[in-house]
Amino acid sequence: MTKASDQIKADAIEALRKGRIDTAQDILSREGITLAELTHELLVYQAELEIQTQELRDVNVRFESSSRRFQQLFKALPQPAMIVEAKTGHIIDFNRQAERSLLPAKRAMTVPPIFRRIGHGSEARDALQIALSIANQQGYTRLNDCQLETNRGAIMQADLFLEYLEDDDYHNPRILVLIVDQTERIADAKKLAESERRFRQIADTINEVFWILDLSDGSIEYVSSAYERIWGRSCAALLQHPQQWYEAIVDADKPAVNLTMAEFQDEGCQFEYRITRPDGAIRWISDTRYPLKDENDSIQRLIGVAKDITEQKAAEHAILESNERFQIVAQATSDVVWDWNLVTDTIWWNDGMGKQFGYAPESLPSDSSSWTAHIHPQHRDRVLTKVQAAIHGNAQNWQDEYLFARADGSYALVIDRGFVIRDKDGKPIRMVGNIIDITQQRELEEQLRQSQRLEALGQLTGGIAHDFNNLLTIILGNAEILTEDLAKGDQHRQLAQMILAAAERGAELTHRLLAFARKQTLAPKAVDVNKLMGGMEGLLRRALGEQVEIEMVQHGGLWHAMVDAPQLENALLNLCINARDAMPDGGRLTLETANVELDDVYASQHVEVQPGQYVMVAVSDTGVGMDAKSLARAFEPFYTTKDGGKGSGLGLSMVYGFIKQSRGHVKIYSELGQGTAVKLYLPSVANVPNNQGITESVAACHTGTEKILLVENDELVRAHVEGLLKQLGYEIVSAANGLEAIEVLKQRDDFDLLFTDVVMPGGMNGPQLADEVHRLYPNLAVLFTSGYAENAVVHHNRLDPSVHLLQKPYSKQRLATKIRTILDLHQDKRQP
């Protein structure tokens, strides 16, 4: 079948629309086409049309999907982005980032042209206009280093990327503007530049050469100014001719400096070499180099630090030269000097090893066992742990104290000090040091601590005794008065006598306390100790009993001792009674005298001992003895090894205080089960004076009618003493302190005696009061009283000859006798 022309087919189709089927068949028949054929062709055409329509719909769907994806991508871009008109610069669309940071409103119609958000001034806007034009013509362009004003008024440093958007609307072309914020990058670049500037500034001020080498061409990128000071050459010349660095190295050292890149380690490497300066001087250089790698782990640059170590090398050379001198000096000292090679574990000892500990150095093993084997087993692990920690740590010095065995088997307390010597890498290679025997030093320190402890106890007990004596003065005096006033048959008289006896025992106790505290009043004189001991023999035999055998060994030609004789008798009696108690089943007591000279060596080994000549008195027994713990506390007050109720613990304390106050020395020796020996060293006196003072005569009558000014701050004591003196017939005026006494003396001048306490509050003590009184009345007699000897009236532990002192506590009889004696002596002096 032939195909009808498009016109005939169109006419036939139009006739069919109008319902003229016959007409349509006539038209088709002219071309020989049947109606069925036309219908079939129309159906085929309709099918093709439907296919094309569907394809068009698919294209529209894909276009809409692509448009949506573009919008989604556009809106989700992390950088601000806008679509603007190429001709006007008006913003057509923008993404969320642009809205947040750059645009003041969400509606496009209210957004000003992009020109208003860029830079300050017309030049920036003109640059953007040109860029839009270029993008419109060429499809793409870029605008760098723009300054955009954010919606907060800040300036954003940014690069703009402009790209033409293809569209059918050729009359209104659009440009996509992508904004990349470079604010942080530019700020970081500025910081980096500032950091580099500071680095160069610091590098130029440090006396070490910082350098950077580019391995790609062998050029030196940077060298600090210290290069000019150390190398003596200019940095500019080195940057132009990098080989000058290598050329300055001494020829003998150049092979060691050549290092291939394959030999480099990540941690770098270090060289030491010498350079020759232009002036001919040789300098030692320590050069540390580190590789800088790129992202492919290949070395691109070397960075290094070179410093001048000439002085260090000179010091090392001096150390090597001093080794021989060290050996010579080590042999010259009396201390034990050692040199330990840590690499070979060998120890060298000087001759002090033999002098101090009895070991010949050549007889000892050469390794460290010559030292470790002689450390006390209880100390060995601790000492070795500490010395190894010093060696393998960062310490340079080590020190420890421990017991070291002598050749005779005894142990010495030593202090061992060592110095660790390390190589340039910090590895320990050697240790030198010395051992000092401090056994004697520690003994002296312990003696000093014991002396200080006893001194502190003495201060405490002295103060207690002072206050206690005030109370005992009242008790003793009143008990004495009661005893005198009560009839012999009165039952209360016996109670008064018991009070009196107890008060006297209390007074004896305070006397011992004051003796220990070195605050008793002493009247030392030249004493023949042999004669004094001989006079005590009968007393000792009665006191010690028949079970104790007494032996006296008296040295012929014994020097006289400067000591208070009654106090020495009391001390010897205490020692003998202690010896008796230590021999419950009997034994031998030996009293021995001798002339002894304590030299400087002995004095240096004992605290508070002055070298010189002494009279030695030794009291020895064969009793139970004492262990080391008891021996160390023997002189402490109230310490006793006796059973309860059998001793006050003040006997040895009193002896200790008395001997120390007499400028002597006491030493006690004891061994458990063997006995005890106490040696007293009394200062000797060469010239014995014929007249050693005037003995106070006791008046037959202890009463009187003279006028006495009594000064006592303790109200109870003052009232008690005033009553006693009035009973004795004296006229008494009392004052509570020195100032009151001065006021009394200004009103009347008829006093015969000033009786004053030594220690008083109110700014004026007894001696100061006496000085003021003698200024007013030079001939007025003065009698002091005190609970213990004060430095104000007792100088160097001795009572001044012109000073009269009544020691508290005192009885009525002692008071009456002392007052009467002073008044009579003073009256005799005033008579022509």
C-alpha cells in the first residue's frame, strides 16, 4: 500500500471528525487508500505519540530531580554561596552558610546587591564587577584576598570563586559565587611569620649555631648569627658558599663527619670535630643533626645545633691530667680513699684502709667484694641498693652511714661519700669517694645530747626547787615554833615534830635537786682529799655495815682540790651507799685517789671537759653492775634501778650536778655482773692559801633589837619571816618589792640590816636593790636569801666573799644565827 500524502490524510481525518465517513472514503480512494489502512496508520501514529509524550515526561522528571539535587547541594555547601545576576550583582539565591554569616535577611528581595558586602571603597567593588563580567564571558574566574563584611560587622578574609550558570535565559545570565573563608588561614600565616621572626631573634641571641640544610641542592636555608662569633666567618658568605662549613673542619676530623642519609636515625646523630678559624685558632664543636622528613618519609632537610665545647674539652683534659695527682693526694690523706671502676668492677684503695681499719690494700680482692664483704650484714642490702640507685640514676653524689668491719672483728660507724663520674653519653664509668670513721664523733654527739638533756632537766628541777623552798621555809619555820611552844607532854607536839621532820626531808630533797641543777651555793676551798676521805672512814664503816669490805688507796703527794668540802663528803657518801645497795650479799668497796692530767685529746673526746690537772677520786664496787640502757640514764634525776621505795633516784644526779658546778668531770663505768666504778675529777690547785676566809662566829644569843628592812615578794613567806624576826626581838619593816623598799629608805635612815630575796618581780631584783641602797647608805649591812643560787650573787658557781646568802628553806635557829652573825660582823667592821 502506497503512503498517502500528509495533506490527503489530513483532509480525510478532518472529514471523519465531522462525521462524513463517505466523504472521507472518497478522498482516500483517490489515492487508493482504504479507511482501514488509515485507521491502522492513525493507531500507529497515536502509539508513537504516546511514547514521545512519556519520554518528555521522563525528561521533565529528571530535570526536576536534578534541579532539586542542585538546590540541596547548593544549600548544604559548607562555604557561603550565592547566585547573583551577572549584570547587576543582585543576589538571586543563597545557601544557609551565606545566610548565617553574610546576609541580613532571609528574603531575597530584601537582600542588597553583593557589592555592598565586599570591602571598603570603590576599588574592591570594581574588582568584583570585573570578575562577574569575566565569569559571564569566560565561564569561570577567581578573586583572591577579598574582605567581606559579615552580618555582625566583622571582616571576613575570603577567596571568591565565580562560575557561569548555563540557562536558556540569555538576557539575564547568572553567576554562582562560592566564598571560601581564609580568615583563620591568614591569621595562622601571620602567627607563623611572627613565630619564625621570634625563632630567628632567639636563635641569634643564643651562643649556639642553629642551621637548616636543604638536601635537594645542598644549600643552607638558615644559619644563626652565632656562626660568625664561633666560626669567625660571615653568615652571608656561608649562605652563598655552603661548602665553607666543611672546609673549616680540621682535615683529620673530616672523615668522621661524612654521613650518608641511609645512616641517619630518626633521633638524629651527633658529631664532635675541630674547626680552624680565620685567625688560626682551633675550636672544638659539638654538632647535633636531625632529619626532617616529608609525607613520603623521605629526608628533605637537616636541622642542627652546633655549639662551642672548647672549654669543656679543656676541662676533660684537665681531669685526665689530675688523675695522677688524685692518686698522690689520696695516699697523703689519713682518710680511706677509694676509686671504683664501674666498667671493670675493680676498686683501688689508698693506704688509709690499713691505717683506719687494719687491712693492707694489696691483701684485698681487686673487685667490689673488698668493700661489700665488710659491710655489716644488717646494713649491706640497704647500702648496696642506695649506691646502685645513685649509679644507674641521675645522681652525681652518694652518701650513706653504716657499720664497717675492722680487721680485728670490731665494727666502726662510718660515713661513706662517693661521686659518680659519667662519660659524654651519661653512662656511669667511675666512682670515687672516701670513708670516714665517725664512731668517736657519734659518741661525742651522744654525750652532748645527754649533757643538754640533763641541762634541760636541771633548769626544770631548779625552778621547781626554788618555789618549793619558799613553801618549805614557811612549813619548817612554823613547825619549829609549834614544837618550841607546845609542852613536852602535849600530843600535838609529836604532830609538830613529824611536820618538822617531813619538812627537813623535803629540804634535803630540794637540796639534791639544786645540786643536780648546779644551782646550790658552793664555797670551794683548797681541800686535802686524802685527809677528807680518812676522816670519813668511821662514818662509812657504820653506814655500809660489816658485809662490805672497805679499801682506801690514797696516792702520795696528792694535789689539793678546789672544791666545797662538805658537798664532796656528801657526794662520796651517796656513791658509797649506792655501792652498798648494789652488793646485797656483800662485796668490796674501793676508794682511790690519784693525780691525773687530762690532755687535749681526752678533752676533745668528752663534752665540757677542759684539759688540765685534776685530783681523781674513784669509788668502785663489785656489785651487780648496770646494762647499757641503765648506764645511759644513770645521771638522770629520779631514775633508779632499785626496788620501789628504796631510792629517790637523786643520788647520782646530785653527784653529777655538784661535780659539773665545781668545774670538774665525772665518768661512770659499769658492766652487768662485774660491778661499777665512778671516777670524779676535781680541779687541782697549786698554791694553797694560808687564810681561806673568815669563819662566821655564832653568837651566843640569837636575838636582838636592831631595825631590819625585810623585802620579800611572796606574801606568805614575808608574813612568816616577819613573825619569826619579831619573836627574836627585832624591829621589822616589810616591803613587797625593791621599789617599795627604796621609798621606805627615803623616809627613814635608821635601819641596821637589809634582808632581801634575790629574785623579785617589778623590774628590780635583790642585788639591784642592794646597789641602790648602798648608794644611799653605804654602811648598811645586806643579807640575801634565795631558793637557789642566782648568777646575780653567785658568779662562776662560787659565792662572792663579800656576799652573805641564807639558802631557803631555813629554820628559825638558822635564821636567828645568820642574822645575828651578820649584824655582829658588820658592827665589828665599823668599830675603830
